[in-house]
Amino acid sequence: MKFSDTEHRDERWVKNWIMRSLTSFEENGYGYFAVVELATGNVMGYCGLHDEIIAGRHEVSLGYRLFGEHWHRGYATEASKALLDWAQGHRKISRVVATIDPLNLASLSVAKKLGMVYELDVMHPDYTHPDWLYVLVGNED
């Protein structure tokens, strides 16, 4: 969560976020999934897809967050890879993007491991510096 704006995320924000994700599942067939540790059944964070307008274009964006104790163990890559395989195979989503803070070296590493490549800088509202847009383009059948 180091690179997330958590200052304004109270219980109301979380409930709204969950409702938006459930609505996304209903409307698009995708949203956020809990990432669960198999051995314990404990939630480690989330990984999922959401619709977003980036640089004036509708995009399907990959997002994930894990609790700190689960960082640097390959879980983000494993969850994201499974999700992207599902998105491309079952949902026929051929282009997925991720916006990443250029200082977030761990997320940049995950994107590169997934085969994503840098496309352009994007400036989100209320940000002080641009994120980097990484893209994965799959096979279009």
C-alpha cells in the first residue's frame, strides 16, 4: 500500500469500492478477486481488472495490492498471471494495462515478468508526477 492514497480510505470508502467491484462483475464479467493464501485461507490482498479512462482511451486495467508481509514472494506475479490468462482465454480481453508509479520498483518488476511493456507517461488527476502505463497485448482470435 506504500504507493496508494490510503489517507482517505475509511470504512465508507471500502464499502463503496466493494460495491463498484461487484457492479463491475455484473456489467463486465470482471472485477477484483481476493488473493488468498492456500495454506491458511487468510486474505493476502486483492488482484483484479477494472475499467478506466486513461489518456482519453477506455482501458481494462490490472490492479493489485498485497499486505506488506506478503511482498517479494511472487504472489503478485502469480495472481496477476492467473488473472491475465483468464482474461485473455475466457473473457477475450486482448489488451490489459497497468499504471505504475515509476518509483514502485516491485510493481515494475511484476509488470515486466508478465510480459507487459512501457507505452507512455500518464498524469492522473491530483497526482504530482506521471505514472507509467504498461501494456500487455494478447492474441486477438
